[in-house]
Amino acid sequence: MASNVEAPEPWYLALLGFAEHFRTSSPPKIRLCVHCLQAVFQFEPPQRIEARTHLQLGSVLYHHTKNIELAKDHLEKAWYIAQQVPQFEDVKFEAASILSEIFCQQNLVDSAKPLLRKAIQISQQTPYWHCRLLFQLAQLHTLEKDLVSACDLLGVGAEYARVVGSEYTRALFTLSKGMLMLMEKKLSEVHPLLTLCGTIVENWQGNPIQKESLRVFFLILQVTHYLDAGQVKSVKPCLKQLQQCIQTISTLHDDEILPNNPADLFHWLPKEHMCVLVYLVTVMHSMQAGYLEKAQKYTDKALMQLEKLKMLDSSPILSTFQVILLEHIIMCRLVTGHKATALQEISQVCQLCQQSPRLFTNHAAQLHTLLGLYCISVNCMDNAEAQFTTALQLTSHQELWTFIVTNLASVYIREGNRHQELYSLLERINPDLNFPVSSHCLRAAAFYIRGLLSFFQGRYNEAKRFLRETLKMSNAEDLNRLTACSLVLLGHIFYVLQNHRESNNMVVPAMQLASKIPDMSVQLWSSALLKDLNKALGNPMDAHEAAQMHQTFSQQLLQDHIAACSLPEHNLISWTDGPPPVQIQAQNGPTTSLAGLL
């Protein structure tokens, strides 16, 4: 038996060699690989070989076949036998790790947790596996939305990494904990934690790629923190640092030098994934700031890179990145007057969500919100209300909830006969009192909605007060789209009040800003006002030019409206329940009113 441990028998090496040859063939010959591994048991091997073979069989069956039950059976045997063999950590803990993955996949979370806890308990003398298993259990709690337990585990991991002298992995644990605290909106606790992270990252001297990847993680947290708070201008220095950081990483070579400390054998994300993530936060910033052409440019680059990565990598995070990018670019399309394209991209998000139940669970509310925004753009207000109502039922995310309520309020204002529902909504997003979120951008939007309502009710002085508040807030953080909307609405108020000069002073910059974004609805509105204003001011040439512009914008929007409503995907506006429909039936021509559009 002892000689078997020191020098494996030739039969074992031969079978192992054949199994590996079949596994790595092109294409892989998994059935033959499994046969070779199963043959090992015919020789009644010692426990070490028996446990390792069960692990290899379980791993191959899990990764390359659909026979999950058999994989689970082999991994359970590997875990049980390996615990009886001294100093057999790799086999023991890898079996526990893969087995808990299978349990999670089968929704047997209550089996995965005790398994991981036991493995964590007995792995304290094995730094790599102890850290890896802590990360794995923290991730499981995160998927269950138990962020408190996840944060506790990450805190334990950070302290353990410090004790075993791994400042790099301590930083990874601490940054991961910071990420969860941002998700939980524990802002008072996040700030000192991020400060600690910054110090650890800057002081750590090690592999340049690992150091830069820690900096990317740290800066991503800072940038998303600012964007969540709607602080588009304040985030610029951090975003610039992040973009420089990712450029530095892309010039560094991946040196395969293994760290001396086994606890350092981790990385946050592959370099290529980090590049996509930086594109993604840049798109989020451009969208919030109203630089929509820039958002389009970075989305195209990111989606192109994602397509290449997805050919080689089946990591679920890539589909998540793709969905978030599409969600942002769809909103851009609706603003720039490309509704038909937006609708096709909404359908693309539906298809991605059909392939992954978890992706759908996480993005169903956003999907219905996007459909609600599309319904507003094609003047289907009843459908918009149904979509937003569905989205509200599906989300517990405060920022998204506030965004949906703000848009639903705009639907009720346009409908003009929903006073009771409207006032009950406005009470919940009162920017003068207890606004539900800390987002600067959403609070500015809430002031705009109040201004819009006061305008429709003919309370012009009150409307001006709200809109000036929006302007003050949007100018402070470069929120270009809100600035353009507020200026044109103020211009409309001054026009109604016969103050033509002041109206002109508002509408001209609104038009310039809307052209820069470009925002088709504001351009349409501004050109109509400029036409009437120039007539009133006795400028027939300018009035004629504005009328021509208005005609051009009307035609573009009308053609796009007809194209969108003619698509079979337009029927998605009726979907408010269950998973996304697989087949979208075509319908006979547009069925929506164009009257409110022009």
C-alpha cells in the first residue's frame, strides 16, 4: 500500500494517461475518458487513488455531460473517502467545492451550506482552500440576498488573510465586502471601508497585474457609488483614473509567476472581463450625463468584445454585462428617436433572459420598465401604466423603484384624469421632504415632474420654482438631458405668459443642448416653440426655418413610430405576467394613436 502512494502502479498511470488523452481530444471523447477512469476501480486501488478517481469522474461528468446525479454520487464518495486520508487537502476540498456548486444548481442550498461550513472549518491550515471556500459560501449567501451573512464571511476572510500574511487577498475580501455594502446602501459603513481598501491597495507591492486589477476593483466601486448617487460631474476624476488603469493593464503581460503565499492564488476578474466592465460603467456615465453618441460608441465596442468572449467563455457574468449594456442603450435609442431599434433590442434582452432563469429574476423589473418607456414613446399610455405597475411589483431596489414611480407619474400627468393616483405617487417622491433615495439625478427629476404637473394645471409661478430647482441641480452635475427638458418647459411657460424675449432665452439653449445630446422629443418641442416665438417676435425668416426643422423632426419620428408599431415585437407591450413570451406573433399594422406624438 505504501509503495502505491510513493510510486503509482503502471496500470494506474496508463489509464490516467488514456483518460486525459480522450478528455483533451478535439472534439473531446468524454465517454471513453469516463470508461478509462471507471476501469481504475477494477484494480481495487488504495484510498488515495480511489478518492482522486471519484473526484476526476465527478468533475468530468459535471463539466462535460448532463449526468449530474452520477457526478454528485462520485463527488460525495470523493469527499467522504478523502476525509479519512491524512494530508489530502486538494482532493477533499475540491470535491466539497464542486459538490456544493451542484447542490446550488439543483436548488438544494440547504445541503450546500453545511457542506461548505464543514469544509471551511477543517481547512484552516490550508490558506488557499480556506479563502476559496469562504468566497464560495459568501457568494451563495449573496445569491440568496442574505447580504449580512455574506458580509460577515468576507470580514472573516479579510482577517484570516491578514493573519496568514496575504495583503492581496485581504484587499479582495475587503473590496468584495465594500461591494455588498454598496448594494445594501450602508453608506456610513462603506466610506471608512473604501478608505481602508485604498490604503491596502496602494501599499501592496506585488505582481503589477494583480495590483492594477485591485485598483480597477476599487475604482469600479467608487465610480458606481457616484453613479448610484446621480453625481455625474463629481465622478469624472475617478472614471478617468479607471480608464487609465485599464489601459495600463492591457499593456502588461500575464507573467505566470506563482505567488509564494498560496493565499494569493486568486484574481478578481480576467483582464478581458475588466475591459468590458470599464466600458459598461463608461456607458452608464454617458447615459446619465446625456452624452448619448458617446454611450452608443462605447456600447458598440463593449458588445463586440462580448461577442468574441462568449465564443470562448460560457461565464454567466458575460450575459449579465450584455443585458445591462442593452438596457442602457435601449434608453438611449428611445431618446434619440430610434424606437424600432430599441424594441428589437428589448426583444434581444427577452431572449437572453429566456436562456437563464436567474438573469430573468434579476432583470424582469428592468425589462418591464423599458417596455413602459417604449410605450410612452409610442403614446400607448394604458400599456405604459401596466408595464410600470408590473415593474413596481417585481423590484425591491429603491433607485429603480423611484425611477419607475417618476415615469408612472408622467403617464398620469399626460392622461390628465388620474388625480388621486397621481397625488398618492407624488407624496412618495416629494423632493422637498423625505425623498426615498440619495440620488441627486432622481431628486432633480422629481422636481421636474412637479414642474410639469404645475404647468399642466396652469400654476405657472409654482412650475417655475420647481423647474429652477431642477436646473440648479442638473447644472451642478452636468445632467444635460434634464437641463434641456427644464429649459424648454420654462420657455413654454414664458411663451404662454407672453414673455417672448425670456421664452426665447430658454428655448434657444434648450434646442442647442437637445441637438448635442441628441434628444428628438425636445428638438421637436423646441422647434415648434421657436416657430411660434419667431412669428410673435416678427422674424418670418427664422419662423420659416424653425417650421422646416419641426417638419423634419415630425417626419423622422412619424416614420420611426410606424416602423416600430409594425414590428411583431410591438406585441410585447401586452406582456405583463410570467417569463418573456418565446414566440412574438406579427400583427396587422400599427394600432397606436399618432395624435399625441406630433
